[in-house]
Amino acid sequence: MTRIPEAGPAHPPTATVLTVNVGRLMPVEYTDAPSGGTGIDKRPADGPVRVVAPGRKGEAGSGLVGDMVSDTRHHGGNDQAVYAYAREDLDAWACELGRELPNGVFGENLTTQGLDVTGARIGERWRIGPDLLLEVASARIPCRTFASWLGEEHWVKRFTQAAVPGAYLRVLEPGEIRAGDPVEIVHRPDHEVTVGFTFRAATTERALLPRVLAAGDALHPELRESARSFTGTLSITSKN
């Protein structure tokens, strides 16, 4: 799959939410979640969905009211409250995989159109509809549940190599959203750290880790800690 350019022009005003997707608990054999199931099977909601800051990771799940996060050890919480993936990227994967990929199939809460999600910068803010304000926080890292759910051979490796992960967002201002709502970029930070950049730094290009710190407080706390630890290791090595 062709990698999306890291930092393109500002997003067009025609960016929209195609669907708002929510999932319920589905029992599966391929998870070690305490619930014994997964909420990755997201389906488009028929009407408006309330979106709020859910709370601390490990104690709270999705930011979308009525959406299931089955394993709060690894998913959900304020820094992973909403997951967005671009319809354009789903279409590219559909061509590569030779199968239809409906909105929500990657477990995304928001399927967008006209928005370079992986090219969004950490700390970028999106106004969706009249009330909701989201902030780009991190990239999605593929897991065993995602691979088993999709059923594609070597899926984690393929998804990682493509480096088009989609974005997790935090909720700054709550609100209701629905299919067709416009997405307006109201703040775009002046740094190079995009969602795709952080994904590569966390996976295949660890040497990039020190540079993700330029995103400051908007960086996901876990990635910030990894970057600081990596930078400290480099510092110690250079002194020896």
C-alpha cells in the first residue's frame, strides 16, 4: 500500500464525517481481554452520537456514548477516546486486499472523507459539527485482535509497513455528532510530528523517537515516555 505523504497542505473545507461508528461486545476466542470479547466490530449509527472525554485509561473506554471498548488495559481512555480512519485509505486497502471494506471495519469510530488523517499533526484540533472539539493524540498500533478480526495473512506486518494507521483523538469539548457533519481544522501546530511520523517512530524507525518530543504536551503520554527513555539511552551511549 502506498504511504500517504507526511505533511501535505491544509485540509480542504469539504472534509466530512461519512459515518459515526459504534460497536457492542462480541464474544471471540482470539482475545485475552477479561471480558472475553471485543468491540472492534463497529457499525454506522442511525442517529446522533454523544461524544465525551471518557476518563483515565484502564478505568474508562470509548468517548462515544454506547460504544464498547472491551479491553481497557490497552484501549480507550482520554488519549484514545475516538479513533478516526479515512475512507480513502480504506478504499486503497480494499483494492489491495480484493474485498469490500465497509465503514467501521477497522474499528474506527469516525470514517472520514476529504481528510488526510495519517498526515494530521499531533495536537491538531478538529471541530466537528457545532460543538465537538477533538485533538489529535496518537497513531493506532495494530494488535492481535485487529489481525484476527480482519482475517488477513500477516496483517500486523502489512499494516505496519504501510504506515497508514489512522488517528486516536482526545475530546476537548463534548458534543453530539452524526454522519455528514463537516470537519474543520481549527488549529494546526507548527511542527513536523504527524500521526504517520509517530507511528514510524514507535514501530519501524525508532531513530525518529527523539524528534516526536517536538509535539510537546499534545503527545500521547506513553509515547512521550518511550521517546524520553530512548533519548536518555542515546545520551548515555554517546558519553561512553
